[in-house]
Amino acid sequence: MNKQQEDPEFWNTWKRCSTIETHAIQATKRARSFVVQSLPKGKLIAIYIKGSFARREMKRGSDVDMVPIVASDKFSGPVWEVNERKVNPVVVVPLSLSELRKNKLSSRARHNPDLRAKPDRFLHHLSQSQIIFGKPIDPKKFPIRTDEVALRDEKSIIKNGYIPAFQKNKISFVTLLKEVFWLVELEQLVAGKHPAHSFVGIAKSESQRNHLIHTALRFRKREAGRKKQRLFILDLQKYLRTQREIR
């Protein structure tokens, strides 16, 4: 059993918490309490924290990604409503056991094509998430795409979804930028490498200094102007065209 499962408040081991982290911890405790109170006993399986908060990579404007696992789709609604309470910067996004079994989200998509990650990506990185309530779920009990299939799908959704959405001002540059990291991470996994599941870790895994990921990391640390954003998109489109097709 992981230490994170023994102590649900994983941040207790942190030293010298930043102001951002201290605020995130307080908000996470509030959101957890609201989620637990929103459901009947036994219908909330677990609550996980994933993303930059779990990795201690938060910066100004970062969200705390909270993923409650609920018994069925009908219990997702009350959990979604927690976002309407004072829990900022926590964003609560429930997943039901049926969504995990089908590897398909049942809630309505805001974009076409759907830009949301499939449930199996959460399962794939479950070991990097932190559990703060309930019992851990076993990812082996649910379908998970191979890295090759996930990479093929990722290239398609960036090309046909993320880039057009950004160009139409429907998503932010930061949102697109994050997806580039997940793209490169999948490429590294398919190549047999095992980068740390973090923005810095993924960038470090690529030794070519002129690789697109290093530009992405610079822009994550320091906001890029519109001209640099447009140039980055052109480089990204070229990058997608020149990468080997995965079958």
C-alpha cells in the first residue's frame, strides 16, 4: 500500500508550502467535505487529486484537479454542483464506474470534436495521482488503450480539435500547450522511455534542444505574445505532419 493511501492528506509531508499551495490545500479540504456531503453513504468510491497540485508544480492561475469516483452516472450531478461553491482553485470533475468501464464520458461535450481526455488516461496515470478519500480503485479492472493507440488519437485530436479551437478563440493557448506535453509524453512512452509525468520531466526526457517541447516549457514558464503563439502553432502543425504514423 502506498503511503498516500495511509495518509489521505498527502501534503502533510510537504515542507515550506508556498502561498499558492497553502490556499490550494485549504480549498481542497473544503471541496472534499462538500463532495462527501453531496452523496449518500457508499455511493462515493474515492476522491483523487491529479495534475500540477499533486506534482507540486502549481503556479499562479493553476487549478487543483479533483476527481471523485462515483458508483454510477446518476451521482455525478450533485458532485458537479460542488464547483458552484467557494472551492476555487479546485475544479471537481467526477468519473463514474460505468464511464471507466466504457472508457467514454457520459456528460455533454462543450466542443466538437470532444477535447476532453478519455477516462483511461486518468487510469493510466493513477499512480501519479493522490487519493484523499475512500479506497483505491484497481486500474486493471478497466479497459486502457495501448500507448500506440492513445498516441494516434492524441495526434488526431490536436490536429482536428485543439488547434482549430484555439484559432477560433474557443480555448486558451495554455490549454493547447498542456496537450503538447501529453503528446510528447506518449511519444516517449511508445519509444520505450519513461519520463516523469510532469511538464519539466517530459521536457527533460527529450535531449534535442530544438525540439518543440522545450519551447512549450518556456512558454509555460513565461507567457508568449500572440505573434509567438501563432509561430508556435505553425511549428506544431509541421511537427504533426512530419511524425511517423502510428498503426
